[in-house]
Amino acid sequence: MGKRTEFLYLSEKDTIEAGVLDVEMCIDNAQEVFKLLSIGDYLMGGSSHNSHGLGLVFPKESPFPNMPLAGPDRRFVAMPAYLGGDFDVCGNKWYGSNAANPKKGLPRSVLTLNLNDKDTGEPLAFLSANLLSAARTGAVPGVAARYLARKDSETVAVLGCGQINRSCLRNILSQLPKVKNIVCYDIFETASKKYLDWAREELKVDGRTTMDVQDALKDADVVTVAASRLKPLYIKDEWLKEGVTLLITGPVQTDASYWMSTNLIYDNTKLHETYVQEAVESGDKEQYYDGVIGGPIYRLIDAGKMPKLQDSVSLGDVILGQKEGRKSEKERVTFVACGMAAFDVGLGYALYQKALEKGIGTKLLLWDSPFQA
Ligand SMILES: NC(=O)c1ccc[n+]([C@@H]2O[C@H](COP(=O)([O-])OP(=O)(O)OC[C@H]3O[C@@H](n4cnc5c(N)ncnc54)[C@H](O)[C@@H]3O)[C@@H](O)[C@H]2O)c1
């Protein structure tokens, strides 16, 4: 007789019950992950152990009528990781994305997460991961706000008023109690107005909308960027004021003079080294750089105009007190985050533990005894 294997299924509603909307818990969880990233107690995909993930990219055309074709935001991506420390677990986030989804009443991307026993590979849990992924994405700039933003910050500019920036703002405001005002900018006025209504209602913060990026940045102490690629987002160096904290979660371009003068802190320099390696391996470095958040930075590093990634600072190093974060109230600090499976596994594991403790979710049977054992 072989071993019986059960795993826990957590629906979106179950993850809410287990605490996925608990901002402080998510930020503390992300902070622990940052520490493990800094000391190296983790693995992600690829030979470098630091790949963001493996994408299934669709061709522009195909002789096979059923094969999916390239389209806006259309892809599948697998994001595996092992996370050490108290987590000590493997997992994989898997998502499909298609800009046409909202017309079908679905989010742009649909995400799930598996957690697995690191030794046997048995599934421990299968989780609905849209909220989880948004929560971990927002918790990352939340940790950055905790460590890098000026504590007297009063105004936050929101560039790109979608779901991810809702999570980013929720987390950022939890760390900066003096914020009184938000300024919402989106290429669609309806999106920024809807966002402001949501922020007033849920976060009890006031603000305004604008259709002009420069105007959005005028008084901003903190800027959170999470726009999609519908249109390039450009910020001029002189639009960012002294002492600003720029938190980058989605693509943005600015002048070389800004990148070269800001105190730039990465989510994990090793992830960015891998992006550069993958760009070289792709055979079309420039096109690859165009498609990743760090592209504009890597180009300046390649040109010798910015410090090499090996000589740069990751947020985990700042949290551990090994490197300096913000050095003065006046300097402009930038934090860039590209998303790592380690954060999905970290938060997924915390929700799984909470669900076990509180009896949340549905136990599913893989087998009573494996047929092939
Ligand atoms: N770093 C990470 O871990 C991570 C994780 C998930 C998503 N993301 C990125 O975050 C971004 C937002 O994702 P989302 O799910 O909220 O998308 P979304 O489609 O829900 O919202 C994006 C918003 O950006 C707006 N927008 C597009 N171009 C703009 C521009 N030039 N200026 C201002 N607004 C603009 C759109 O109108 C839309 O309202 C995407 O780029 C996504 O790839 C990053």
C-alpha cells in the first residue's frame, strides 16, 4: 500500500478568509522574503536560479487554426520557486493573460498557485491566486515605502489606475500615515475617476484626478507606477521633485539624467542580472529590453553610465542593515520591482498555514494509494 496524498484547495473567497487582504501581514511576509533573497536562501527558475519565469509566447500567425495567436498582453507564464527560511517549500505560479478578457467578465490575467512538498513533490495546496498575486505585488512597494520613503510624505501620485496600483496604494498608505492627498493619472479619465472613488471609499484618502503627468507629479512625495503598455509612460527628470520616492512596479521611461542621479534600489539585483543574461541569449537584446521594466536601466549600465548590477543595492540588503537605503531627505530615491515567484510562494505559504489553522478550504484527494507506486 502506497502513501495517501491529499492537498488543500483554496478558492478566492477562501484566500480572503485566510488573510490575503490583510495588508500588514502581506507586508511583513514580503519583508521576510526580501531577507531570504538577500542572503540567497531561495531558488527560482533557469540555470541562474533567478529567472522571472518561463513564458509561452504565441506566434503572429500559424497554419493551425486552433493555435493561439499573439495579441495584446496575450501569454502564459510559469513562475517556479523554492523559498527557504521558515517557509521551506516549493511552488509555481501559473497564469494566462489576454487583454480581451475583461469583455468576457474576467480579469486581464487569471492566476493560480501550487505549493509542493520540497522532497516528494506532492501537492500541498492549490490556490486561486489573482488576489494573492496582486497582494504580493502591492506589498513589495509597501516594504519599499517602509524603508525608503520620507516619513513626512503627504502626497502620492498614482500613475496607471488599474488593479495593481490599487494594491500598491493600499500598501503604501499603510506605511505613510501622513499622506493626505493622492493625484490619479491614467490615459483614460474614467479609470482615474473610478480609482479616486475607490480610494476615497476604501482608503479614506482624498485627492484629485488629472490628465497631465507633469501636473500629477508637481507635489508628489511618493510616486507609484503601475501602468500597462497601452501607451508608453514618460516622466521628465525635472518633473520629479527633491526627496521624492519613485516606486516602479510597471514600465516607465524617464531621462537618462534621472536614472543616473537617483539613488536606485532594486528588488533583487540577481533577478536583473538574469534579465540582462536572457536578453543576450535571446539574440535581440534591444527588443528584449523594450519588453522589460528594467530595460532603460540596463541600456545605461551597458553604456557604462550607471553602476553595474553586481555593485548595486537590493532592498533586502537595506532591510538587513548591510547597505544604506535613503541617504538624505533631499535625494530622489527610486525602487524598481519586476515581480518574483518567491513572493507568491511566500504569501501562498502563509495563507496555506492560516487556512490549515482555521479549517478553511477544501481537502482534495490526489490518490488513496498511487497506482504506479
Ligand atoms: N512588478 C510586478 O510584480 C508586477 C506584477 C503584476 C503586474 N505588473 C504590471 O503592472 C502594470 C499594471 O497591471 P494591472 O493588472 O493593474 O493592469 P490594468 O490593465 O488593470 O491597469 C493598467 C492601467 O494603466 C493604464 N495605462 C496604460 N498606459 C498608460 C500610460 N501611458 N499612462 C497612464 N496610464 C496608463 C490603463 O489605462 C489601465 O487603467 C502592468 O504593466 C503589469 O505588467 C507588475
